[in-house]
Amino acid sequence: PIAGAPVTVSGQPGRTRSGSDGGWFYFFRPDQAATNVTVTATLPDGRTQSRSPVPVQPRSTVIVESFRIA
């Protein structure tokens, strides 16, 4: 796991960072419509990996597959 890696969600404001266990979370606005987003993680050396499409449904929890950046 990489701690402190920035994680962004396409079309959404702000970003989050991974915790010491590599896990992360992002909260959408309560009125978020159903949509597909791209989630991108960035390592300290600038390498990135994205997951897309990630379907987001109103008032639900979405689990994104783990990032494996080699």
C-alpha cells in the first residue's frame, strides 16, 4: 500500500489521499446524479493508474478495484 497518494474523481471537485493502509474514500454531494466516473491514483514519482468506468449511483457506496502500479 502507498500512503498519501492523491486520488481524483473525474468531473468532481477536490481530491483525496490514500491512508496508511492504501485505502481511500471520496464523498459525493447528496444530490449526485447517476453517472460514470474515472478514478485516478498518482504515486509520488508521478506514475498514475486509472479505473474507468466506475458507475456511481445516488446514495450508494461504490467499491473501486484496487490499484496495482508496477
